[in-house]
Amino acid sequence: MTAAVIRLYSYQPSGNCYKVRLLLRQLDIPFETIELDLKKGEARTDAFRAINPIGRVPTVEIEPGVFL
């Protein structure tokens, strides 16, 4: 059985998203990045708001359906 890969919903220029990417890399934790374009309002879509009701990044999915 393989461990679930962490998903990081991120915006490249964000300093807070950088901190999460840096931590995961330093701890050698595999993760998948899902880039959102905040200027295009991708964090304000209904689909993303179902994940994070306040529409903010970074959002981390630590296992299917469990978000930080």
C-alpha cells in the first residue's frame, strides 16, 4: 500500500505558499502542486471553495478529503 501524496494548492508568487513548498522539500515529503492563478479568480470558484470555503492559498490536502 502506498501513502497518499500530499496535494498543495498554491500560487507561485505567494510567500506563504513558498514556505509550505520549502518545508515539504526539506522534510523530503513527496507532494503534488496544483497551481491556481489568483489574478484570474481561480481561488474563488465554487469547486475550490468546496475545498477551502475562504478561498485562500496555501491549502494542503493531507489525505483524500482532509484539508489544512
